[in-house]
Amino acid sequence: MAGHNKWSKIKNKKGATDAKRAKVFQKLSREIYVATKAGGPDPESNPSLRLVMDKAKAANMPNDNVNRAIEKGSSNNAGEDYDEVTYEGYGPGGIAILVETLTDNTNRTLTSVRTIFNKNGGSLGESGSVAYMFDRQGYIVIEREGLDLDEDEMLMNVIEAGGEDMTTSDEVFEIYTEASDFTSVRDALEEQGFKLAQAELTMVAKTMLDLPEDKASQLENLIDLLEDDDDVQNVHYNTELSE
């Protein structure tokens, strides 16, 4: 599992420059808009909206931005239409990469994603070429600061809530669930009084690969460029990158 590396990247995004944060908020606004347009503005009756609102909260996105995106998505105007498209490919060192996009122009996005792969030692693959290497799972983070619980005690709470697995670092407990159990586990942990630093559905690699040192900087550049693309929402890969 991506484990502590995943949380480190989330922390880095939270502490990014204003320009980087603005781009994260822009992408979250697009997700909120799409979820609202599809299922309505009430997160209690729209699970997809609740999920992305949780992501927005974890990213410290201002409430005004969230509310504007909901208002835009619930207006009667036609607005933009977005397609969810996932691209699959290989990076330097044969690393499998999944790229989740939300786009109003699939030709533009395909061209951009393919160019980033080709210019940075990677190659875009066919649909299904790497998706089988990942599982969709729930991912929940609880920070250890202020908690008077050791790993065994926390694991008991996680099992009681229905969680499947847990990894531990000095900073956090990282909890993994079946995708179908994510909502119930998240709600059960909140009912137990835990404050969740992160809660989302994500793609988790079934097996992590070792990345040759001489390929690390090239892969990092590839991932950074993909994540910086306006249409790209998430990038998943099956190796560890330095923080």
C-alpha cells in the first residue's frame, strides 16, 4: 500500500504555495459542481457530494468556494458538461499510472496527457492495461496528536467500525476499507469521536514496485506535470516517491 507516502503527499499539497492551492480548489470546485448537478445540493441525500465536500474540507478549501460551486451546480442554467475519463499508462521504470480526469473536451485532455507521458519517459496504454493492478478502496486518516491510544487500541476501534486494514506512522493512523464499506466506517469512526484528517475513496496499488534511482527524478517530473494539468483530478501509481 502507498501508506505513509500517500499521507506525506496530501500534507505537501495542503502546505503548497497559494498558486498550487488555487489550482487544487479549482479542481475541487469542478468536482462539487458535477456532483451537485448530478445528485442535487443536499450532501445528506447526495453521497457523491458529501465525499467531495469532505475532500474540500480536508484541503482547507474556503466555505465560500464550496458554496459557490454548489450554487452553480444547482442552478437551472445549462452550464458546462464534464466527462469522467481515466487514462492508463506506464512511467519510467515500468511504473503503472492511472490518471483520473474531469474534462469538457476529451480531445484536448487526451492530447495533453499523451504528450506528458511521451515527453517524460512514459507511454500511454490501452484501457485496462494497468487498471487491474489497483483496487478502489476507502482511505481514512486520523492524526495521532492528542490521542491517548496505542496502535493496538486504535486497531480495535477500526475493526469495530468495519475497517479492513490500518498502517501507522509517528503522525497518523491510516485506515483502509472496502469501497462499499467506506461510508459506514467513516461515519462509525466519527460517531466514536475521532476527527478525520482525510476521508476519501481512492485507488490503491495491489503491489508496490521498486523504482530504480536513476528513474526517480524523471518519474517525479511526469507525475508533477500530470497533477498540474487543469483536467487531471487524481494520479495513482504503484511505487514510492520521496516526499
